[in-house]
Amino acid sequence: MPHIPRRSFLKSVATAIPVSATSQAHQTLAAPVRKKVKITGLKAMVVRGGPDWNMVKVETDSGLAGIGEAYWGRGVKDVILGYLRDIIIGQDPLDIEPLYTKMLRYTGGAGAQAGVTVSAISGVEIALWDLAGKILGAPVCKLLGGQYRDGVRAYWTRSPDNILDPASCRRFAEELKGHPYGIAAIKVDADRIPRLADPQFREPGHDAFGRNLTRQDLSRIAAGFSNVREAVGENIDIAVHCHWEYDWIDALELARAVAPIRPMWLEDPMPPGYSNSWVKLTSASPAPILTGENLYRCEGFEPFILNQACHLIQIDIPKAGGLLESKKIANLAALFYLPVCAHNPASPFGTVASAHCAASIADFRAHEFSPGKLPTEAWEQYVIYDGPVIQDGKIRILDKPGFGIELNEDHVRAHLAPGEEWWD
């Protein structure tokens, strides 16, 4: 066989393919990014739901817009419109990390290390990811590095009406098992049990400002969670929910009290700031210790991860820094074999957006679903989605550009907070 020079061979192969076909294919692939898109507007509105949800919209000169959601609470909209709008208008929306860095850098005086400012930046960052997915024609989880799962396991934060009453726990279990979402993991309040039995905190040893549990408190908590376990059976996982209130020795006694039900985890039993007491608690606890919902950015999680001060971390993605920052936190946790979970009191929009990040994290365990006092059917009415948001116990990830979800304008308009207007 005669020798054919490599350059001649490649040229002959190229000419064998019809020019029109290759050109059209490349043009089709390049079409979404041919024109450099610019940000033209940033809007925010507050919607009444479980809590009041902070919704965010990034507009562009292409006609495409991205929607995001920041953590609930006052002041977020003020930061978005007062600080962040001028920072990102005129910029390329695909420069997500540079824009995130710029928003942090130019809001230092407004508290860019934590709190409302980081939550506001998170909401804008999430909207930018939705926009990027729409520009590039891909689901956000694909852009975050790839998709590990089609559905993200959901856990429902919900408690029986009276956890100390076995009949009430059985009714709770029946409702849970009969619900169409198929949820098989729940988070139940432990810290409210002492108040259920002693609403005025008048029993000996009770102090409304103290961080202690009495022996009677521990006995009631143990009995209550035993009631829940007996009612729901062994096939539904149970997490024990606290709100950052106990000293480390009381937290350890609480862990021992609930250990017999084999909980998924004991959540936030101590105040959120890092101290060596977290290391001591984690080392001694017979139940897995989880924390993180009140931590911001990688810097907040770093000491817990590096010092093995918990068994699992839990990121509130629309609060802690957004999707890419949460991926960085998860990557750091992966170096120490710490699983990741997601705290989430968001609307169904924010829940799906957060779940896209969860779908891109390898060692992800469970994602919170918390509609508050809303029935689930009312919770879902805020969005337009192809099918239920949650099915077979998982938050569904659709193969659609962006997050694959839109706000239901008619329903949202009817539930705007006082003084708010629809952003169009």
C-alpha cells in the first residue's frame, strides 16, 4: 500500500464530508453562543408562601431571562436592588463565577462574609445558572459538572400533632404513607417536646434562656421518638431536629436518648459557630451529628470539615453562596468522606434549583422539602412543571434547559407580599 502523507490523508477525509452538512452542524451547535449576551436588568419580588420567598430575575438583551431564589427573610430584596443590580448589568451572564466574585468584593461593607448579603448574592447566582442553561440549552446540573442522579432523595420536615401520644403518631404515619409523594424520610422536632409538656417552662430545671435539658425532657424526647419509630416502621428514615440550643453535654445526652431509633442524624443540637465542643460531641455521640444550615460559604464550613466536627454536613444552597459555592463545599467534604445533605425551606422553584446542585454531587444523601403550613398541592401551584415536583420520594430533575421550571404567574400574582408587584 503506497504511503500517503498525514496532511494529505486528513485533507482527503475532510473533503469526503459534504461541506454544507458540517457547516450546518457547527452553526447549529454554535447558535446559542454566537451572539454575546449582555445582562440588561435585575429584578426581585417577595412572594407569600410558607415563609416569604425572595424571587430573583436576571434579564438579557437576547430576550432570555433566568430565575432564582434567595433564602427567605427581610432585607434580601434591598441588597439585590441597592447593591447588586449595578454590579452585574452590562456583563456577560455566562461569567458566573467572576460575577459572583465581583458581587462579594463590592459588597464588603454590606456584610459579604455572611447573612443577608450572601443570601442575596446566592439568589442572583442561582438565576445566572438558570439563564446559562437556557442560553446553552442544557440542564443546570449538567453545567455543574454532570448529573449523578435523575431524582434527588427528599426528606420532609414534619412532626405529629402530639409526639407524646401514640395515637397521634399513628395518624401521622398513615398520612405520610398515603401521600402521593412517596416520602420515605422525615425530620421530626425534638426541641419542641419540652415545650409541649411544659409550655411556660415552669418545671424545675427549665429556663427559657438556658441551654440545658432536664432528665424529664430527655425521657419525653426518647418516648416521643420511640412513638414515631413504632408508628412509621423501619422503612422510613427519621432525623432528629433541633435549633442550635443545647450545651455540648446536653447535646450528648440527647444523642444517647434518641440513639435506639437509629436516626439518620441529630441536627444542629448546639449553637452554629465552630468550637472544639463539636469535635467532642461528634467523637462521643452514638448518633450521627449533622450541622451546616447556618453556615456561609466555604469559610464557614471549613473548620467543621477539617476538624471532623460533624458526621454529615448540610448546606442551605440558596443561603450559603449558591450552586457553585455549594459544589466547592461538597468537594472539600469529599476529601474527608463526609456526606452532604441540603437544608431547604424554599418554594418549589428554589427546591428544584437546589436539587440540581444536589444531583451533581456524588456523595449526596437527602434534600429537605418543607412547605411549612401549606398543603403540598398548594405549594406546587406556585410553579409550572412537567409532572409533580416530587415523586417516589425524590425531587425530579427534568432534561430541560436551565432548571426546567417556571413560576406560575397567575398564582404568584395572587400571592405577592403587600406592596409587591409582578416584575414584568
